[in-house]
Amino acid sequence: MKIQQVLTTVAIASLGLVLLAPSALAATGVVGGDLPSAGTVTVKEGEAGGGEDKKDPEDPDKEVETDPGEVTENPDTGSLIIQAVSNLRFGDIKTGVTAQTPFAKPTLVKPVDDSGVAGAAVERGNYIQWADIRGGETNFGYTLSAALTQQFINDADAELTASTISFNNGMMNSSATYANWGNLDKTSFVLSEDGGSQNVVTADKGTKQGKGEYFVEFGQSAGWDAANHPNAAGTADTAASSVQLTVPKATASTMAVGDYEGIVTWTLAATL
């Protein structure tokens, strides 16, 4: 009986050594392993607009400055928003017995260098700039349209009856991934007071198009090289001959002198 008791004690002691072996090895660094470190970030919807993000329509990564009167900047901010649009400056026309057909002057922009200093002004076609930075998996798709919402009138309410504005040589541009761009529906169109709106760009909701910052420029500078565009679009040296006002001869012969203003309203509408 004494011998059996000793053997039992030895067996229990041996079992204890086996159970303790992994802990002992780990303590000496022999056994490896993985320990994850979690990183967290919260995505919130941003805002564009507010007059702080004017870019070059022919070099969308570059910031620009503009002189007063060249561009109307949107003072509001939002995640789907028109940021800026060129003002159409048609200059002088005269009464006469023929139609008056002046072109809008090019938009002048001043490229800003890496130190934040604006350089000399360069010509660009008249343009519109917008952004879609909405968050969420379903917030995709929009249309961009234009309409002549006020005929040209002066302070005495005289009107340039039946006048129209034509837009030509339209080019869409962006620094966003080309595969995600929306579609430029019209490179040319005419706006009239009773002609309603013209759809210019469509970003498809189903294929998740249109996120990022975009431009449509009507006419390009003399230095434009279509090879620099992902779709080889644009026509050099058309910035001064792409947006045209037509005052018909019946109106031109009866015009009252004065300064006239018409309004083109651009609308960016989300796809429901």
C-alpha cells in the first residue's frame, strides 16, 4: 500500500508539469501570436461653396482668383452645390436694321501658385463649377440645367424682345476619376425666354456617377491641348467665340439706349 501511494503522487506531479508547460514557454517568449490594434475614424458629410474653392476649368487641380464682375460665387455652402458661374459680358451693341450678335467676353482667371500668390490673368471660356460630396450609399445622381429666366431689360423696363443666348463648344472637365464622371448631354444649346430649361449634364444614380468637383466650359483658351483631356475634348482658341447673344433685327431697330441685364439661372437638382 505504501508503494501505490507514492506512484499516485508522482503521476499527479507529472500531469501538473504538462499543464503548466505552455504558460511557462509563453513567459519566456518562445510562443508567438497576434494582437490587433483597432483604428477608428468617423466620416461626416462635408460642404463646398462659400466662395472659397474657385478652380481653373482647364486645370481643375489649380486654385484661381477672379476680379469682381468676372464670376458670381455662391455665398452658400452645401454637399450638392453650384460653386461659381461666369458672368456673361456682351459689351456694346447699336440700334440698326440688322440683328445684333455679340459674343460674351472670355472669363479672366488668375492662377494661384503654391505660395498662395495670384499670377497674371489668363483667358478661359465662360464656365460653371459645381460639386457633389454627399455622403451615403444612396446619395447619387443629379441633373444640371440652364434657363433664361429673365429677358434683357433696362432700368426703364425696356426689353430686348425675343433675344436668345447660344452656348457652344461645351467641354466637361474634372480632376475626379474619369470613369465616375456624369454625362455632358449637350455641347451646344440655345436659351430663350419661352424655351424652358435645357438639360446640360446628367449624373446617373444607378451607376453612382458624378461625385467630386466638375466644370463645363464653353470655349477653350488658345493654349488648350485636347490631348490633355481624358476624352480628347475641347477646341483651342474658342473662349471668345462660344457664348453669343442674338438680338433679332425687329428688336434692334427699336431698342432704347441704356444698360440691359438678362438672367441665366443654373439649377443643380438631385435625382430622387
